[in-house]
Amino acid sequence: MSNYNDYNIPIKYDYSEITDDIKKLAGLCKHNDFINEELYLKYKVNRGLRDLDGRGVLTGLTEISEVKSKDIIDGKEIPCEGKLYFRGVDVEELVAGFIKEKRFGFEETTYLLLFGELPSEKQLKEFNETLVKYRSLPTSFTRDVIMKAPSDDMMNGLARSVLTLYSYDKNSNDISIENVLRQCLQLIAMFPILSVYGYNTYNHYYNGKSLILHPPKPELSTAENILAMLRPDGKYTDMEARILDLALVLHAEHGGGNNSTFTTRVVSSSGTDTYSAIAAALGSLKGPKHGGANIKVVQMFDDMKKNIKDWNDEEEVSEYLKALLEKRAFDNAGLIYGMGHAVYSISDPRAKVFASFVKKLSVEKGREDEYGLYSMVERLAPKVIGEKRKIYKGVSANIDFYSGFVYSMLDLPLELYTPIFAISRISGWSAHRIEELINAGKIIRPAYMNVAPRRPYKKLKDR
């Protein structure tokens, strides 16, 4: 078939079309790339870098954070209430501290993760001033990059912006700690602008809404600026800003083993630049099994609210949860989204901290009934899962269970749920990138065993 029409003008090809030849080739992939599940057991392969008991394979050391779910008693591992420590500081104590003093905590948390100690008043003030200095985009970047090719996927748009910023950096490839720290601080400061401007541009070009771009204000915190830049009138309540700030703190870091942070460390170990490493982490976080999980929770509850007549009826709610597990409800995936975690069993400390504030916000927003449904599901789901599934550890609500509900009460668009996660988690990614570079050793390269049989080469005419 010719690539030109009768007038010798190139024919525009639809690159999104899955043609019959592609379907045929995909069939070969599915047939020849399938590996029998029994081989993973035979060769003792820890799929997902976790053993059969769900324990993570030790691949590195870190001082940045600790995720605790078990106590060692008489040589045995005993599940305990989940704990999360940032640089040795209990996150629950960290949150209680800045809330009691009526301060915003994300910037303080970022300082702690990056530099290993809680800042003094003077250090925090100077750090905030540094972030303010970097809280702007290069000249014409919004027009030439964000507005030039708006994306309906905020995470891909964010990754593109990060990779493009490489071209604006005169020392883009310098991986000295001083330069990497400068780059990380700039990205931490820029992420809220890149995310919100990306959404506002998308909302204009795709949905026909007015395009309003508010510049960030130097006197506002990260959480306040997100709300002020996002809303046409720039207004928000103190409760809204403080709960969004809390969400940023709780999502800022979660050990070196989560998928996007491990991606950061793997890519950083190759010696690549900061922009490439952070773009790779964004690609990981976008996945529905990672940063996109809270969207699934919200969509599941939307389906639940449509199909359950009485939100206060425990029996009816339990039947719906059973239908989820039996692949008869919502997306038929057999999952209750927001329940369970790779590490925590008895409780996720982040969800525990979040839950108490979610109730207050639901009262302010007049959505107590929905909060009641969430609370009931949180209470009933572990029992239903325990009856339906053979599980090696307990099941509890994770941070994603409530975060999506919070974002909906804050009137944040669904498209920004995962970018909000990225705005927070880049603090942790930056800390891990710097730690990886300071302790630079070998490139991270785990082993894969080939299980395909060897075979002789055949000439083309004999195939």
C-alpha cells in the first residue's frame, strides 16, 4: 500500500490503530513469552522481590525511612500495629507536633527527609525561602511546553515537563551532590505548578473551560498554593489546606522498596541525570497498582453507592464486598481496593492518622453519610476477606482507602489524584537519589534465569 495519495501528499497514519498484523504478532508474544508458574517455584524465584510469606527481599540499606509491621519476640516474627518512621522520627509524633502548633508540615517533612534532622525555626525559614526562590518555571515554559501540547494524562504530561526541564539546565548531567540537591529542590518547588498548570490547560482545551493560571504566592505553603492555583477564585478554607498538607506529609516517603522509589534508586545507580531518574519514577507511580490506586477506590465506592440501597445495612454492604471478591461487582477484578498492603497487616499508620481528620472534613463538607459507609467498609472488609481468601497475614485499610475520598471532598479533579501523590513523593525520591549517589556502589542489576531450551539456527528457506 502506497504511503502517498494521488497528489503525492503523505497519507497520515493512525498510529493508535491495532491492525490485524499487530494482533497476529501479539499472539506470538503471548505464546512464546508465557512462563509456567511452576518454574518460579522450582527455581525459588521471589516474584516481585517478595518471598512466599510476603517478606521483601533485602536489596539495600537506607537511613531515610522505616516501615515496621512486626516485632521479634523469642526469635519469632509477631505482627504489630504498623509504624512509619522518617529518619527515625515516628510519623504520628511528627504530625501531632506540627498540628498542635498549627503549622503546615510538608516543608518541614521534606527538610527532615533530605537532611536527616528536624529543622530549627531558622533552618525552616531559610529552607522555605529557598523553595520560594525556585517556585517558578523558566521563561515561556508554560506557553512553549505545557500549553503547546496539552495532555489528557496528567502524569505523562508531568513526566514530559520534567524531561524538558533538562534542556533548560546548563549543568543537567552533573551528578555531584551539590548539583543534584539543587535540581531536586527546584523540582520539589516546581511540581505543584507543573501539575496544576497541566490540569488547567487540559481542562481548557479538552473540556472547554476558562483557562485561568494563578501564579504561586510566596507567603503560602505548598498545600495552600495547590488549592489557590487550582481554583478559579483562589479561595480555600483552613481545614481544606491543612488536610491536603497532611496528605502530602503522609505520602512523602515510604521506604526504599516501594516501586517508584526503587525505580529511582535503580535508575540513579546507572549514573544518569536527575531529570531522567525522576521521570522514570513518575512512570512507575502512574501505574494503578501504585500511585493510581486511590482512583480505583473512589470509582469502587461510586459503584457501591449506586448498587447499595441502604448504606447503613451491614448485611447489604457485606454482600457487595463478597461480590467484589467473587468478581461479580465493579470491575470484576476480585479486589476490594484500598484494603491490604504489601507490608502492613494489623494497621497502616498513615491510614490511621488520616481517618481521624477525614471525619472532621466530612462534617465540614456535609458528607457524613459517605464517611459512615467508608468506615463500615473498613470494619467489614477484613472479615469478608478472611472468610473468602486464604491469607498469610492480616488485612487492614491502607492510605489509598481514604485519600481518594479526601481529594473528592476537596473538589480536586480525578486527573490530579496521582500528580498530588507525585508532588508529595518527590521529596522521598530526592532523598533516596542523593543517598544512592553518596553511597555509590555497583549498578543495580538483579539476575534473571533463562528457562528457554536451546535450539539450532535454521536457514530462512527451511523455516
